[in-house]
Amino acid sequence: MSTQPTLGVIVGNRGFFPDHLADEGRKTILQVLQDEGIRAIALTPQDSKFGSVESDADARKLAALFKQHRDEIDGVLITLPNFGEERPIANTLRWADLRVPVLVQATPDDATLMTIADRRDSFCGKMSTCNNLTQYGIKFSLTTLHTVAPTSESFRADLRRFVSTCRVVRGLKGARLGAIGARPAAFNTVRYSEKLLERAGITVDTLDLSEVFGRVARLKADDAKLQAKLEQVSAYVRKGGTPNDALIKMAKLGVVIDEWMKTNDLQASALQCWTAMEEFYGVVPCTLMSMMSNGLMPSACETDIAGLVGMYALVLASGKPSAIVDWNNNYGDDPDKGVVFHCSNLPKDIFAEETTAMDYQAIIAGTVGKENAYGTVVGRVRAAPFTYCRVSTNDFAGKISAYLGEGELTNDPLKTFGGFGVIRVPNLQKLLRHICENGYEHHVAINLSQVADAMNEALTKYMGWDVYYHQA
């Protein structure tokens, strides 16, 4: 997630408009990108007039440059310091064939500089550029304002949002997810279609729990990886009353999962828990899952791969850890508030630090015994704005669906167990109705960030999914 974002840059120019605007515009936009920590791939003044695209010859040069950096470019920024030549701009994208998100920005005119020497007409040129992109079948994003100065905070916000969109699209197309264990029999709700995900570029690798337990059994007590993992598990959160043998079991399980994921180049995982893990191994995997999620390799409960896709998309958009929770309880009689909960495997960075500790899984302990249920990470989620997302494969319609939106985690009083928080979502009753009427699962991914706009753009426009964006 720390990889520097890279954008291809097309500087539009139209010859009979003032050339100095293209020169100044290119310098300004490149400086803004540098300030925002974004690497730019663009023509130089040695390649074309002011490093702009004015002709098909310029377009071919830039398309060739983009192709050289195909594996590095996350998205393309079209900047229009004047009207711009719309056909060469569209041809650049057609010939480069990058198939990445595209953002179109147009610089506003100054009402005091409207003579032939300084007038931009970018306001109009943007429409022509977008018209050609539409004709070419090239998908693109727009800035919040039709024309916006590159140095303005409005454009910088657009740029950050666009980079988030690019990260989601790039990350999902080619994502590799691990399903560890079978879907628990009692959880029909987390069924999903591997084939629909594969069509979207998301691959699922599987590992049976019998293989996991077999590999665990082969680990030797003096294995250096085991000792290192035991130290990591022990230092992650306060251990409370967790016995040492449970910590060792967690560490062994962690070594096996880490090696499998590394070997198969997997970015995220979903694990079977209820109740084979506890009955036949004697520990819950929640701490390990929490550690992975906290390290931006999200891990979902109950082999919920579709839910994991939402977790991973939020990580890509925000660069922060995601959790998967249940929409679990009403909160009194407030229609816009509710309780989110899991047993839990929530990443420690989303908790109010003073409440976080390792414990046993109170629900399942009644069935398998407390001694076989250690390993949860419990506490209260800290008050903060958050984005939520649920992805689901709709086998009947042959498509991937999702809903998303934003809300806030509050400080409203609540005494309970597990990992929990009180949420407020504007018009929550409408969202809950949508969830039920469309057959969505009870799980939802949350992330302590506000990235719903970027997520919506990525999943609808560029991934082509059927998305409900819940807004007040």
C-alpha cells in the first residue's frame, strides 16, 4: 500500500489558442502531482511542443511512452489548460490501450483575461474531449467542478479521490484471495460464485483445514519461524488470561497460513471457524486474522470471500485496515443507530486502545469449552467516521452487486462483549430495507475512512458492478 501512485499525464493543446497556457499548465500540473506524492509519466518539451498533445504524431509518441510504463501506470490525467485537441487526446488512450481510470480536468478562465492572448475556452473544450472519449468507448471520471484550478484544494481533493479509485481498480483486477477451510454448514448466507469473481479478475485459491492441521503437526518446536510468530502474537495485544499453549497453537497456525499465502501470492484471506477449528485444533483464529487485517492483508470470518472483497477494496481505497462485522442490533429506539459486532477478529488499529485485549470466544465456549476458545481480540471500536461496503455475487443475474455508504461510529454507551461499536447511518432504515429486499448477507466491511465516492466510482464505472450508493 505504500507504493507511490503513478499517473500518465496528457496535456491538451490546440494550436490557435495561446500556446503559453499549455506551457504554464504543464508545469503547474506536474508540480501539483509532485506535491501530492504522485509520479507522472508525460511527454517533455523535447518530445513535443511544451510536452503537450496537439497532433496525432504527439499522440503516438505519448501512447508509446504509456505502453513502456503499462505495468506502472495506475490511471491517466487529462489536463486542459486551453481548449485542447480532442481527437489526439482520445487517440492517445486508444493506442496506449491501458484500460485504467481516466480523470478529465479543465482549467478555468480568468474573467479579467478574456482577450485572444489569454482566453482558454477549456470550459468548452472539456465537453468536446468527453464527447470523443464517449465515442471511443473510453470510461472517464470528472472533477467536482466543471473547470477547476490545478492548484486549488477542490482539485487536490478530486485528485486524491481519483488515486483511491485507481488503487481499487488496479488492486481488484488481478487480486488473489485465499479461502482456508470450507464454508461452515450453518452459514448459507456466505455462499458466493468463484466464476463471477474470476470474470472480474479476482482469483480464489483454496486450502482445506485438514491440510492446515497436517502442516501444523509437522512444525518442530525449535522452528525459527515459529518462535518469531509466537513473539508477534504475544506482543500484539494484552494477553489477559490466555494460556501459553493457546498462544503456541496460534503461532503454529500463523506460520502455516503465512507460508501458504506467500507461496501463492495472496493478498487477503477468509477462514472457516465455527466449529472445526475449536473442536479439532483447540483455538480460535481471530488474533491471527486481526494481525493480518491490521497489516493491510484483510481476513474475513466464516469463509466469507465476497465479504473479503469489500474489505480489500476499502483497504485499497484508504490505505487503512478494514474489519468485517455483523449488522447486529438496534440501538434503543433511534432509527438511524445500530450496533455492529463480531466475536472478534477486528484489527487492533480500529479499537479504542485502552479497551483492547485477547480473550476467549464467549459464544462458542459453551459448545467447545473455554479452554478451546482462546484467541479473540475484544474491545470497543473507537468513535470515528467510517465507510461501509458489502459485495455479493448475484448468481441468478450473473453479476456482482454491492452497496456502500458512509456513517459514523459514536461514543454512545454500550456494555457488551466481543468487538463492538455503536453506529449512526443517515436513513439507516432505508439501507436495512435495501439489504433485506435484495438478499444481501448479514456481514459488512467497515473502514475508518471516508472513501465512498472513490469506491462508488471504481466499482460502478470501472469494474461494471451493480452498486447501491446509500446517501441521506
